[in-house]
Amino acid sequence: MRVGADLNNMREAWWVPTIDVAHPLVGVVPWQINGERSRPHCIMVNRSGRRFTNEAANYNAFGAAFHVLDVSSFTYVNHPAWMIFDQHYLTRYGLAGHRPDCPAPDCPAPDWMVRASTVAELADTVGIPAEVLKETVSRWNRHAAESCDPDFGRGDSVFDRWWGDPDFGDSAASTIGPLDTPPFYAVEVRSGTLGTKGGPRTDPDGCVLDVDGRVIPGLYAAGNAMASVMGMTYGGAGGTLGPALVFGYLAGRHSAGRVPTDHNGAGGKL
């Protein structure tokens, strides 16, 4: 900025849902939940007790769902949220390294996980409306019986199903399953980041542009140091590494072309 660089995409990042997990050696650590939220027998609800998005969507897109703003109260409607799951889920998949090794009534849940005998009791414990959560779970279970999600389309895409339970193959059942096996559990989910998406705006050679769209000679940016070419979206695996490699190569090629050479091929000064 001091030399006139134009910045772009500064409100965006590589978003990822996280939960806080107590580690015996290092204390509380943020744990990314990617495949975990996509498996059957779990949903995610906001503080009102309602589902608000496709839980199996890519982690970056989840940021948009988390950042919905109530313009009357200036609060984020869906942040933080709660991941709700049942004993079937916990026994089969575990969560953040925790998997019960004894029957549910005799096996205590870790401190970072809330457990209750009923959905209503779980809602009361975490502070969300019990009747609303009961209806949310009931609606989810009705649709789960048919392996469909008419509300948010979970399981419709190949991406959704890829994150889920591989034992169900390419069917929607790989990510859709009822919450019907007590006890029930909840963990608080927050929006975390893997890195920035904002930075100097560049041309196709990685040259940094000023506020008038002109190249700043000799200044380049690539990867997460530049304004992401993907904007607020996520193109898939390698979404950060690909642009870093490509624009690093383009910037190197362009900068090499700025260096004059003598008749012996030796480089001169810029």
C-alpha cells in the first residue's frame, strides 16, 4: 500500500469450520471438521435450533453460511453453531480422535462434548430452543428415511458424497442418516481460517497493480500473498497450491525477461 498497490478480496479467507478440542499435552486446540460433518447421523444447527446450510458443502463455502448478518442486531445469525449427532455416529466414526471404548451409559464423554439422553435435554443444556431442535431433528429424520434433503440438497453432489461414509458408495446415504440412537451429543462449531485470500491485485504475469490499474515495476505477488483469483470461491483440492505455483512461475518468467543480458548470456542489472 505504501508504494501504491491496489488491494482486493480483503474480507475473504480460506474458511474452515472448527471445534475446540482439549488435548492432554497442549491444551485446547482448534480441530477442522471436514469429513466429520459430512458423515451420516449428524446435522448442524444455529442458535435458534435450525439447520442453515448443507453440512457437507466444501469447507470454504461454509464461511458464507457462517457470516450471514442480522442487520437489526448486527450479530451473525449462524455463528457459532452446534454440530448435533447421536451414539450411532460416535460409535461408528468417532470425533476428533475420541471414540468410546465402552457402552454409552458407562462411557463418559470428553469435556469438550455435551451429552444428553434426549434431544430436548441436549437443547436445554446448550441453550437453544428445545421444541425447535426437536422439530429440526424430526424433519431431518423423516427425510433421512428416504436419503434426501429437500431443504439444502445435502447428498446431491458428488462432492457431498465423497466426504461421507465410503461403505455406502456413491449414494446419498453416504452423508444422510437419522439421529435416532440416544444418547445425543453436541459440540460448538466456529468459523476458522486456513489462510488469507486478500492481497495486492495483479495482472496475468503476477505483476502488482496500483490503484489506477498500472503495473508497479519490479513488484510481484503469488499464492496467498496476492488477491485470490478465485474470489470468494474454492476450486477444489490444491486451491492454494495451484495459484502459488502458476503465478510464481509466471512472475519468475516475467521478471527474468526484464533482465538484459550481454553477448555472453550473463545477466545484467535491472
